[in-house]
Amino acid sequence: MKAGLGTVQLGLDYGISNSGGQTPIEEARRILKLASEEGFEYLDTAAQYGESERVIGQILGQKHSFKIITKTPPLTPANTEQDLQQGFARSLELLQVASVYGLMVHRFDDLKECKGLIDAMRDIKASGRVRRIGVSVYTNAQALECLDLPELELIQVPLNAFDQELVISGTLDRLKQKGFEIHARSIFLQGLLLMDPETAHQFFDPIRDHLRNYHLQMKAAGLSALEGAVQFVRSLANVDCAVFGVNTLDQLREIGAALKKNISPIDFTRFAIADRSFLNPALWRLK
């Protein structure tokens, strides 16, 4: 399994466990340098990640070995191709590159609402400005729909010790059999898995005992909550890349160490949660 660096934190104040706000530019510079030294192969960004693309371009320019994946900008059904072409050109300009490794549909419903979107993405690929096109999904149902879209080659899916639906349902196997390059994100569930169970927001009261149990079981196995989360995604043979988001250099160091640690197999199935209101941050009610 390869590693990727999620960069939303470089452009936005993001994450339930993030108390420091958007990562300062100098810290972002140190993070990108260490990610390169640690062998992180991919950078995951998006036009809608605030200043992320600009920060990456400002720090790296064209002198780096990362495979950059970005996502489609906001699209309108009546003007899909122009929105995409202009937005993607702007992404390349901000990133200061002539091409990127991947371009993914950011909003899954755009595949249905924006006619000709996949054709427009294929045109961009044919121009040599992107190597692989794909989509970012949030649910098992969305992932299943992608099985009928042979033009897509790359898919980003949520996977973590609590959110195992794609594994349990067999969808991850089917995606791999179809030839998709699979990238896992939300490995720490926006930081929820790493939080002290006693300080988590009251919204999570129904799963607080579950979160406590996860921490206790990881401790019993001699692992931190972060090491357990990393081990879960490492255990999935079908995952080509795990995308880790960080706010600080120390967090990246901890992830790098966890990726190198030799850990005995763990049965993670006991931690799976079915209620998606706790698995999809867009559904969290924290105010």
C-alpha cells in the first residue's frame, strides 16, 4: 500500500479534532518536505480546499516527485464543459504544473446532473494534462454505481475502523476486479478515532462506549489509537493508496512511524458501525 498526503488542512480550517485552524505556510512547507522524505507518493487536493492548491504550488512549483490528484470545481449543468475546462486550468495554474496524475469528480451527483462531464474529463485526459480520471464517493451505493462507468479508473472511498461497509459488502473487491485504482480516505474519521472518548461532542453519545472500546482494545494490543487506525487500512489488500490528512509536522511523523511499525494482525470487524449518521461528517450535528 502506498501513502498519500491529504492537503485540505493546508487550505482550510478543517477537522473535528483540529484546534489549530489552517496550517501555517511554514508548517505546510515542513510537512511537504517530510512527506517527500518519508516516501509519500500522492498529494490529494481540490479546487474547493480553500488555499490548498495555491499553497502546494507556492511551496513545490514543478520540482517534486509527487503524483498530484485534484478534483473538479463547482459545476453547473448548463455550462459543464466550460466550468470544468476553466476550473481545471485554474487548478494547474495554482499548482504551477502542466499536468497532474489524477482528476476526480468531487461531487458525485455531478455525474448525473452534468451531462457530458465524463466526456469532458476524457478530453482533458486525451490532451495529456491528466493521467487518470475518477471520482470521490461517500457511500457504498455510490461506489456500486461506479462499477457501471468503465471510463473511470480512479476512485477515492471512505474507509476506517468504524466505516467498513465497502469491505463487508464486498464492494471493495468488486471495484478492484473492475480495475479501479482505489484510494482510501477518512482513515481517522476526521480525527474522531483519535479523540479522547470523554471529550467527544455530545452528538456522539450513542457511540461513546464504542469509541471507548476502540481505544481500550488498541491499548491492550500495545497500540495508540492512531497506530490502530493505520493498521486497519494497511490490512486491506485492495487499497492501493491510503490518504492521510495532517495539521502538523508531528502528526505526519507519527503516521510515518505507524506505517513502518510491524504490527500483528487485529480483528477489526468488531469495531464496524452501521449507522451512517456517525460515519459521514456531513451528517454530524455539532452546533
